[in-house]
Amino acid sequence: MLGWEQFLKMVLLGLCGLLAFAYGFIVLINPYGHLPWHVLGAHAIMDTNQRFQYPAIARSQLFNSVVIGTSSARLLDPDRLDAALGGRFANLSMNAARAWEQYRLARLFLAHQPRLKTLLMALDWVWCDERADLDRITVRGFPEWLYDENPWNDWIYLLNPPTIEFAGRLALYRLGLKPARLAANGFSVFVPPESAYDAVKAEKYIWQGRSREINAVIPAYAPSAEDLQSWRFPAIAWLDELLRETPKNTRRILAFMPSHIASQPAPGSREAAREQTCKAHIWEIGKRHDAEIIDFRIYSSITTRDVHFWDPLHYRLPIAHRIVDGIARAVATRLDDPGGDWAYVH
Amino acid sequence: MLFHSQIFLLAFLPATLALYYRLAENANGRQRLLIVASLIFYGWWDIRFVPLLLGQVVMTWTMAAIHFQTGSRLPIWLAIYANLSVLALFKYLDFLVSIAEQGLGVPLPRAGLILPIGISFYTFQLVSYLVDVLRGEAKHYELRKLTLFVVLFPHLIAGPIVRHNEIIPQFALDPLRAGAAERISRGLALLVSGIALKVFLADSLARIADPTFVAIERAVPSFSDAVAGTLAFALQVFFDFAAYSDMAIGLALMMGLHFPLNFNQPYRATSLRQFWRRWHMTLSRFLRDYVYIPLGGSREGTARYLFATFATMGLCGLWHGAGWTFIIWGLAHAAGLAICRFWDDADLPMPPALGWLLTFFFTVALFGLFRSPDLTSAYRLGIGLAGAGAIGKPWSINTIMTLLVATGLALAPVTFKDALDRWLVATRLTAAALAATAFYALLVVGEGQPKNFIYFQF
């Protein structure tokens, strides 16, 4: 038995020691790459929660071009983009990213790369979501402190179990005992290997028991003045701001990513009219900022065939390559694809 | 600033305790320090409410001063009226407007005032002091002491509802008096166990309960969801508030102050009367001493007893929130208490096991009403519990395990505080275990936004 004074001293010393050790370890290893040092080697992406890991890439200045989007753009290979468009690309597309999260990440990249060569915004429905300003982030959480320029708050959100875990993984990586989770340019193939593709299974995921027949609404819904007044696209203002703040010499590309027609609104429906209105706003902003605008989210030879997709939103790796090549060709020719894969808007 | 946040645990608390013990020999100095610290703690939520809090304290003290100088009871009545009016304005005005709106059938404007956090708790403490002054049971304290009694940060936001005569005399006690190290150690252990209960148990139960109470706004839930949601919430509200109370008691103990108990394993009660002697004990005590007994209590005939019980429990419901679900919840408890009493008076048998079962089901089911956003949703939940909806899916392993562990702990023969009082002894092993648990708790509260306590909204 101890005296209570001795007991209290032991508890406080033990607690302070553990806290100091854990905090010191985290700060030294710098798992988010946001502190100005890298002990024992370069930074590596050791977790798949991109919201916490991509700021390090955005701040690194190792890349002069970037593609930002949701999981619908994650398969765009940066090396292939380098070859197709020139520059050194990072792919910072985040799973289930809301428009706000993409905007914040793009702003961070811009702030740290004044000589940005290409900004490729891979758009999808989240940019037309009427609740984009209300549901800015997902249940995954979003570490605002990693995206701001306030150096003080960089120190106060580090003491928690996931950060210790990331720091541990990074330490093991630097000791050569563990591989990185994602490539340094943010790219990873998150879908199963092509050899595991099962067309029957994919068809099930795509149609989810619904009829394969998509009936166009005739006559097509014509938005009323009231519709046009009430339809909200709050995320478009962020896109506008982003393009405005992009350096003059940067090539801006807005590309709507393809999604299977099963997940697109039926032609002629009210939803399709709403989406067209949203796209029209985006085209207008893109033109104003002299962006290249390419639309893959159309009824096309890509989006009408089940075998191109794993599920309604995620296309297969060869399609990703086709999209990269398509973007390069669209930018070079400034024309619609003769095969109908994309529409070149501007 | 929440107790289970790193800003509180790693900055506010160590700084406050260090300064407090540095001023241990200066009673006035350490009281002033605690007032300033408590106001910072309170202002962290919304600094606009600090003047309101201080205004109510200063007004109460001034009216008491006039009373003690002149002997007039009028200032005390005015102060009680003013305090209750402030509470009514912030908490009940819009509810009263909605009732008037329904009666008149015309839309009326709402004030839309933000409810100052902790107002129900600190207003009740001020009122209890004023009533004691009227009864001749309270003296005229210095403004500093009365202020500290009300704003002391461990109990400011959600109790325990302490009484002036059990706290203010303790302000004069030297915190370094014999047993200081043991008090700090036990206080720390209680704080850590409270954090663990909140973060690991109450918040896990919320994840089971919340979807059900969202779903009942639209449809009748399945039997499976209704039972899981209701039971999970009944356990959540207990562990959430018991955890907060443990943290508050632990924090006070770290400063050498003793707070009264707030919970004593209420779900072990074998009657509803026993339940209310074990649930939110400081509120029950307040309602008993300042409402139930003055209204006649149980000694002036059946009619008076029924009136006192229904009025007290109706007020208890209303204190929790401005809504019919809370009022009906309180009145249903009053009916249950009356039935219990008549049963006892008639000497009818009630085996303890059956008494426990009835009490448990009654209190758990009524917490479903308590948590429901409105009466329509409560009705849907009620018929869902009665099996009017689908049977639903079997519970997940996680739900089963969480509910089993929580129910087991809620029915354990001792509280966490009892267990620590009995079994926390000063050894190297317990010191290492406490340090390691405190360390882990500190890490866990640093992950994401901490969840508010349920009772903060009251």
C-alpha cells in the first residue's frame, strides 16, 4: 500500500508521462505532414481516409497539376494524365466527397501551388445538390484545421487514437516495415482487379432489381418560372470562386464524370430538367472563367453499357483510361467525341 | 466547454486547479478565482448569457440584502417572481404562445429566444435560497459566496442541484486540510469513470436510440426498433446524466468540496416511489421540499395528496422541457406514484420481483414518451411497442451487446461511485491503472466533436 500523496504523484507523473510521450511521438512523426519537418524520411500516405491525408499532398508542392472529385474520379491515373495533358498530376479525389470538401481541398492546393498548370475538377451530382451548403461534410468528419492557414490550431487536434495509429504506421513505413497505403500522388485502384469482374453481379448492383427499361418522359418537362426561381445550386458559387482564384495561366478543366444511365435522371423528367439547369449554370461559369468544359454524364456508349461499370457510379479501370484519353482529345480538338463518349461544351 | 473535451481536461482544469491550490491559504482569493474560472467556463458556450447569469445572482443578493435590513418579505417574493419570470421567458414563452395559437386559431409570432444553458438548474438554486430566506433558514451571505454557490462550474450547467447550506460553508474549508491527496485522487477517478461512461456507453446507446426517434416522426416503427430505441434511450438518459453527475462530483471533490449524490441505481427500484428516491435525487429533493410539502404533501388527506402529487410531477415534467410530452410524462409518473401509494395503503401484496418488473417497464416505456419529439410521434412509438407495426429485423450483435452491458451495469448492486469508494485503494497497480485509463479517456475525447449531455437542454 502507498500513501495517498505518493499515489497521487504516481498517477499524475504517469499520466503526464504518457501524454508527453504520445504527443511527442505524434509531433515527431508528423502523420498528417502539416508540421514543418519529416524525421527519418519522406512523408507517405498511411491511411485511406483521404480527408486527413490529402492536405499533405496539397501542401507538398510536388505536383503542379491536380484532379479533384469524388470516388467517380479516383481511377483517373495521374501518370496517364501527365502523359495526356502534360504536367505532374496528383489525384486528390475523395470517397463520397461533398462539394464543400472538394472546394476546400482545391483551395488548399491553389494556396500552396502558385504555378498550377492544370486544375481538373471532376464533377458529379454533388455540385448540383440543393443541400450542398447545409450538408457540407459527411459522417466521416472533415478536419478543417488541416485546411486552414492558422498555424496555432495545427497543434491541438493531434492527441487521439487514430492519429497515434497513423503515426505508428508512418514510423513503421519509415523503418521499412510497412508499405504506404496510397501512392505519393494520391492514386490507388480501389476497385477489385479486372480479373475479378463479374458481369452478372455488376448488373445486379447497377439495376438493383429495377426494370432495365428507362422510359423517357414525353413531352419533356419544361421548367416553370417558379422552378427556375426555387431550384437551388449552392455549390456552384464555390466553383465560381475557385475558378476566379485560379492563376491566369492555369488550364481549367471542368469534366462531368460518367455515371451509368440507371443512376441518371430519366430523359424528359423533372429531375433531368433540374440537372440540365444546373449544368447550364456550371457551363456559364466555366465559360466566364475560360475553362474547358467536357460532359461525360450523358447517354453515351460508356454510360449505356453495364459491362463498363462495377456499380451505377463506378466505372472500370479501362474506362478510366478511356476518360483520360477522352479529356486529352477533347481539349486538343475542342469537339464532341465522334463516338459519343463526351460532349465538348467549351 | 464540455467536461469530456481536451480543452477542459488539458487546459482549463489543470490551470484552475493549479491556481486554486496555490491560493489554498487565501479563502477569498480562491473563491474569486473559482468565480472567474466558472464564468470563463460558462461564457465559452455563449458569452451573451454571462450578464444574465450574473444579473440574476446580483438581483437575488440585493433583494435578500433589503429583506435582511428592513425585515420586509416583499423583496424576496419579487426576487422569486423575477427569477421564475426569466426562466419562463426563455423556456416557456413560445410554448405558451403555441397553446394560445391553438386556442385562438390564428398564427401568432414567436420570440425564438435561445435557451441559456443551465438556466433551469441555476434558477432553481436561486429560488431555493430565496425560499429558505423566507422560512428563516438562510442567512445573508456575502455576494462573493452567493455568486460562487450559483456559478461554481462543476454544477453550473446540469447540477447536481445543490443547496446553499450544504455548499457555502465548505468554501471556508482549507482544500489542503487532511486527506487532500485522497480527495483529489478519488475525484480524478470519478471524473475518469464518468468520462468512460459517457463516451463508451451513453454515446453508444444514443446510436441505437436516435434512429428510432427520427423514424417515428414519419411512421410507426417496427416492434424490434421500438423496443431497442426505447430501452436504449432509457439507459442512455440514465448513463448520460449519471456520468455527468459523477464528473461533477469528482471535479468538486478535486477542489475539496462534497456534492450530494444524484443517482443511486434507479433501475433497481422495486416501486415507483423508490425510483424517485434514486433518480435525479437532488431534483426530487428540491421538488419535495419546495413544492410537494408546501402544497400539503401526504398528511392532509387524499384529495390534497393527489393535488400535491400531480402538481409536483406536472411541474417536474415541465421543468424538463416546454412541451406536452414532458408534461404528460410527469403526470403519468404522478398517476403511477398515486397508484403505488393506494396499493401500499390497502396493504395489497407486491412481491419485490414483480414490483421491480412493473417499475422497470413503466419507467422505460415513459422515457419513450419523454424522448419523442411530439405527441403524434409518441403515439406511433406507443403502438409500435404494442406490436401494431411490423415485427422488424432481429437486433444486430452490436445492439444486443450494448443493451446487455448497459442493462447489466444499470442493475448492478453498486454505483460506480460506490465501487470506487470501496475498492479504490492506494497501490502502485491502481495508480498505474488510473493513469492509463485517464490517458486513454483523454485520447478518446480528442477524437471528433464530443457529444453534448442530454440534460444540457433542460
